[in-house]
Amino acid sequence: MRAAPRVRALVLALLLPLVPATAHAVDIGIAAFGGTSIPIVQEDVKTGGTYGVRVPVSIIPLVSVEPFFASSNLSDGEETLGGVTYTRDGFQNSTFGVNAMLGSLANAPGIKFYPYLGIASTKLTRSGSDDIKEVSYNFGLGAGLGFKRVALHGRAELNMVKTDLTSRKFANLTLGLSYDLFKKL
């Protein structure tokens, strides 16, 4: 039985409906966001603010990518060692990365929900500790309310930064505004 030609034919049949859609494929926007970053199972840092910019690019109606920069300022935390409580400076978190999501982020009237996941380069800095420069991963769910070229987006995500033997995890809740810069008709 020759499965390879059948698989190729099936893949082509599934991709064929997307070809006309590629004629208007690229929508590019810019978005700014802000919110809160909540450390998960970390006593040495506390909740802080987060903000950043995203550049949503709708490649085809079913897939969008989104390069982004995000920064968080986490508050000081306390640790108790040997019965003595110490205050530790919070982290400054700087992240450059890219998200991929199902669906188009091109602004259109109405409400839409979209799952997403991403990978990034993250740098965690604070005085008294070595910088942590590692790969981070995030996934979450977003909701957008569109008004032609402008949309309001709310997101809830889990961000995980790999460290030596463990990881640092943060729950991020953000609200942002996006604008379509280039929109194919």
C-alpha cells in the first residue's frame, strides 16, 4: 500500500482552500499593553506591573504571528533563612519574543477569542544576584473587541522562564489597544 501519495494528496486538498485567502494575506498592526505580573510559587518577589508593545501580523486567515517586547517590574519579596527575614529586591524582567496564534488578529468588528503560545529571550535582573538570561515560554487566551482598524484586547497568560534546575513562573493579565497599520482589502 502506498500511503505517501495519499498523504500528499490529502495535505494538498486541505491547503487548497487557503490559496485564494493568501491574496489578502498580510495585515500588520501595532499594539500597546499594560497590566499585572503575578509570580507563582515565589516568595522572593511579589506582584508588579507589566507593559510592552506587540506587532501583530496576520499571515493567513487561520494563523497570526506577533513579535513583542515586554517589561515587568516585580516588587520586593521576603525570605526567611535561619529564622532571620530578609528583603530581596524584585526582578526587572525584559523579554523579546514571538507569539503564534490561531485566527487572525486583524481588527474586525465584533468579539473574538484566540489561544496563543510563544517563545522568547528573557532577562531577569536584580541587585545582589546574577542576571538570569534564558529562554521563556508562554501560552494563554486572548479576547479582542474590534472596531474596524482599532481593537481592545484582554489576555491571560502563563509565562515560564527556565532556570538552572527549576523555572520561574508568572501569571500575566494585560489589557491593550491595537491599531491596523497596513490592512489589505
